[in-house]
Amino acid sequence: MQKTVTKLADGRELVYYDPDGDVIRDATDLRTPEPAGIRPEIRLDPVLGDWVTVAAHRQGRPYQPPAGDCPLCPSRDGRSTEIPAADYNVVVFENRFPSLSAEGTGRPPDSRPPLFRAESGTGRCEVVCFTSDHDASFADLPESRAALVLDAWIDRTAELSALPAVRQVYCFENRGAEIGVTLAHPHGQIYAYPFVTPRTGKMIARAAEHRARTGRNLAEDLLAAERRDGRRLVLSGTHWTAFVPFAARWPYEVHLYPHRRVPDLPALGPAERAELPLVYLELLRRFDRLFDTPADGDDAEDRDGPKPFAPTPYIAAWHQAPRAGGEELSLHLELFTIRRAANKLKFLAGVESGQDAFVNDVLPEAAARRLRDVAS
Ligand SMILES: [Zn+2]
């Protein structure tokens, strides 16, 4: 992999990732820099103990611009975008509307009463463009490109984890307008947080309880149990296994674990890295086929209703251990869709949004069967 670090006109960093070779990346950003005025802060919810990021400047970001105005396409035909080059493979740059930034609010450690604790939103938010092809999707990428994206995730995780304020690095992709994606161009994001996220904190606590009770690691026990049981398995390779979790929250939800427990993407060995692009692409392709034909449990309305025009919306979330305190955690992917039938979405309403208590309309074992049925 060849990495070229450059700067945009307003000082943000932009990194090109290319296959090994001698690509020269010397295109200049010709735009006039605009003042960013970014002052994110994080506030501690005194009732739940969760950090909330407050980033009011994000209200002005572009929302679903027409394809001709896409800021993630390469700069061509006199139109300057976020990416100065006329073409690219994989590119990563600092988000222009970040939830977390290098400076944050620059506020000194807190002097407010303890119930109103706020800190500077110091961290980093990056955008990862998977391809220069506006109309592609991750599932369409060849294996070599998926491997290059993996190289970029690994590189970014290692680099961002080393920043002094950063405690946790999160790579993810939101796909589909139904998920709230503001730009259609195939891309993902990386958040480098100055805190441990609520979900990761909960996972650490559960793993510690399991260790105290059994003397063993929770992720290892869980993976072994799913492989033994088999009913919720989706696919199994030499180094990776994917399954629908026993208590899945989402209609179609898959967790992908490496067989050897590692804390994060940079800790993967060569054989695990080599197999991951294949396995990941296969899972995304299966998600795209989920609603092409009726599933067993679909009722008449689901079968005969209008078919969606858009591909399956999904969230692909890479869970990595934080820099400290996550020794019991295992790197894994959580991939899920909010679509529960061809023409129906699952909304987070009263019980989920109001109580964090999910109701799932699809039996996890049936979801796993369906995900095996649509294998390539
Ligand atoms: Zn585009």
C-alpha cells in the first residue's frame, strides 16, 4: 500500500491510499478556504453517565446534494471538490463538519458544578471514500479494493489511537438515505473519541462480570458457543465466523468475529487480513439480496407490496477495544439493516428510543437461515 499525506487549502489533512506503485499525488486544492468556526464540546449526561457530543456547527452541512455537486467525487472539468485529484483509489480526509476536532472548544478542565460537566470535544472525524465511482457501493468493489480500504482502516486506527486526547477509534459505514446518509457517494467515516462510548463501556462491564464469574473471556466463549450451536451461523471461513446474535436487536443483524481474539484491526495477522475482504464483501452482497425475493415469514402484504427502489440500507460498525481498559474485548463487526421487509422499515420509536429496550420482529434463527439462503 502506498500512502500520500497532503493538506487541503483550509489546512485539513487528506491522505491518498493507492496500491503499491509510483502514483504521484501532487494535485493542489484550488478552493478559497472558508473559516470553519468549529467548537465541539462533550457533555456528561448526569442521569445516565453517558457522554454526549454537542456540535452545533454541523447544522450547515450539505444534505443530499445532486450528483453533479457531490463533494466526494474527484475534482474534474473545472469543478473543485474535497478531493483535489482527478481520480483516486481510496482517500481519507478530515471531515469539514466534524463532531470532534483537534482543537475542540479549547476550554480548560471544567470549573462548573459536577452535575454540569463539559469538556472540549477534542478528537477527530474523518471521511473514507471507498472509490471515485459515485454510483458504486462497497459490495460492488473488487476484492483488491476492499483490501485497500482495510489497509486504510488499519492505518487510520493506528495513527488516530496515538493522538494524546483519543481513547477509542470507531470505523463505520452508513449506507442508504433511510439511515440518514447525507451524501450518496460510497463512503464511510472514522470517529476518534476523547471518551469510551456508552456501548463499549457496557461491553467492558459485561466482559468483566463474565471473567469474574467463569475465569474465561466472554467473546471467546460466545464465539465457541455460536459455532457449536450452529443455528444462527451465517458463514464461517478459516479465520472468521459470522452469526446472527442470539438476542439480535435488528431485523437482520450479523456479527463477524476473528477466530483469534485481537483488540483491533491493526492487531490482525496476515492470514486474517487476507481473508477479511472476501468475507466482508460476501456479507454485504447477501444483505443486498435479502429483499430480492420473499422470505419465509413474510406476510402477503410484504410479498405483494411495492418493492423498494433503493438497495438495502445498512450500518456496518467496527467495534475496537479502547486504548486502555478494553483488554477483554474482541475486535468485531456489527452489520445490520433497519429494513424488516421489502417495503417496511424498522423505526426506533417509543420502546427503543424511549427505553433502549428493543423489540425485534424477526426471529434471529429465521434471519440466519435467510442470510444462508442468499449466499453467493
Ligand atoms: Zn460522488
